Amino acid sequence: MSIDAALIHDWLTRQALPLWSHAGYDEAAGGFVECLTLDGQPLFDRDKRMRVQARQIYVYSHAHLLGWAPPAGGPSALDVARGGFDFLTRHYWHGDGGGFVFSTARDGTQADTRVEAYEQAFALFAFAWYHRASGDPDALIWAEHTYSFLEEVLADREHGGYFENLSHDLPRRQNPHMHLLEALLAWHATTGDAAHLDRARAIVDLFRRKLFDTETGTLGEFFAADWAPAPGTAGQIVEPGHHFEWVWLLRRYAKATADATGDDTGDMADALYQFASTHGCDQAPGPAQGLAFDSVLRRGADERLGHGTSLDDNKRLWVQTEAIKAQLARLEDGADPAASERLELLLERLFGLYLAVGHGNWQDHLDAHGGAIAQSAPASSFYHLFLCLTEVLRVRDRRTDLC
């Protein structure tokens, strides 16, 4: 089926946004629920991860900026975002030393008090979008607290980047740095302050020097303390979804720096795209053809099968949304018939397999053959879906609103 702008617009505005602002928002206790059943009922027995609060704040802040209004009344997008912001800032800041903790119980009592770099990155991302939508000065204040904590407590002065957490656990990961880059670009877009680009440049420099392997054109996931690849299999694991995500981010970074000093990241983005497209996607005929695998090995790519040695040939929803964004990044750079064809195939798979549960909900994980695995729908995936589909509307369909 053809996935046109009208279908995407309807799914976002009349199904997903209403569902997750009602069933997905905990009116009694505050904040966003962790997940819904596949038929759209909230599961209140799960702790509330901080990343879910941050991601949903982003979704509804962005929806407000695009002009979305609930079709049947109820809280506005900005009201929902504000509720999430209040819940996050009231309950997740660690009272002993600072930083946002991993999760709370339903009522906001801190549950898992780990303080991870990943959560700080998403806090910054949420605050950027909420400030952009609301103008609330508290978002600026909280962002300054968060970034100060990162710099004063988690920054690695010797090897660069940020430690995973307070105990400097290994392996180190690229993932928090990727999302910190995303947050810094969001802050630059919000304020125009060049300081955010300077901070982003440090992340891209770490990517160029340590995270990206020029020999294979791949992005590592796990690293030793000095950013050498982690020993054993862990150092060979690559995730196609993160390759695609970096393709999109590197393009946005290059665009943001074009009027300043400029920073050409095109060759790295191209290499990531080529590896993930060639070795990270399912080429076998069937309902899952064209979808990206969860993880593969960077070495030992099987040319006969057309993909890397698979560690996990299941297919998470978020991986496909990042693949879609990478195709859009290619198209925004210029005509690319192959990327255009892949985009349409991925959109068909997205709506035909993952979103087929209906009513604005999703199946989050498919097996190797396209069969459903997940028993519930995690709220954390809405961030991926919303950003992906609004990018389709913006780039392919030239739509810049949700009115």
C-alpha cells in the first residue's frame, strides 16, 4: 500500500497523539506511564523510567510546535508536555550529588537511583524542546544544572567523552554520546547559541577519533576505558539502527555548522549508510525483507547472504524508524533513487507490520520472519516514531504542521 501524507497525518493526529496523551498519561499520579497493553490499556505496575518522561515531553512539545490540537478536546499538547516536565523535575533529580536517576515508582518515589549519562542526555533533549515550545525559563535552569553535572561529575578529562555513570562502569558506550549530540543540536536550534555547537563538535570529534572505524566504515558500540574497542565479541558488535541514526545526526550537524567553521562529515555518514544498508538489513525474500537487524558483527560480513554475521536477526521498531530517517537524510542531500525506493519499502513495512495493531499503538519487536514478539507497547518508542514520521512529512511531503 502507498503510505501517503494523509495516512501519516491521520495516524499521528487522530490516533497516536490522543492515545498516548490519555491512556499514556497518568492523570492520577502524574507523568507518563511506562507502557500500554497492545489494546491500549495503561500498565500501572511498571516503574517509570526517566527516559520515558523525557521522550514524551519531547513528543508533545514538538506536537505543540506543529500546531496539533486534540480532536475531541482534553489536554493540549503543551499541557501534556508541561505535566511531564513537572513530574520529571520534581521526582528524578538525585538529592545526594545531583543528576537524574533511572526510574521512579508510579507515585514518583525514586526506585532505581542509578545516575547514568544516558538519562542526562535525554533530560537535555527534553528541556530543549520544552523550552522551545513553552518559553519556560525553568527549562533553561534545569538544562544548566544537567550540563554542569555532566561536566563536573561524568566528564572524562583524560580520554574524552563521558563516563557511563558515577562508578565508571565498563564497557563504555557510544549511545549516550549519540543522544548528547542530539540534545546539543536541539539546544542550538532552540537558542542559536554557538556554545552548543562547540559542545557538539567535541562529540563529533570523539566519534571521528574513537567511535568510528575507518577500515570497516562502522560504528562501535562497546569500548574499553581508553575508547579502544571492547575485548572479544563485544568490541565487534555493531547496530544498524545506530548507524542510521548517526547518518541523520551527522547531516544535521554539518548543516548547523555550515555557516560557521563548517565540518564535513559526509564521508563518515556515507560509510555508515553503506555498511548498514548492505550488511545490516534483511535481504531474504519475505515479509521482513528490507528491515534492519537489531545487531550484527562488523567483521565477517557474509557477501553471499548480503548481510553481516547476525547476532540478533530480530527487528526492533526503533531500528526501522532510524533507517527511515537515514533515507530522508540522503534525499535531503540530493536525488537518490535507491534511498527513495528504500524509504517507501520501509514505510510500507512500518505501517503493515508494526503499526497494524491499530488505534495509535504499535508492535515493538518482530522476529526474523516478521512475527510479533512484544506483549506490550513501550512508551519509549513514540519518540522514535514521532520524529521519524514528522521528518517524512517535512522532507518528502513538504508538510511543516499537524493542523
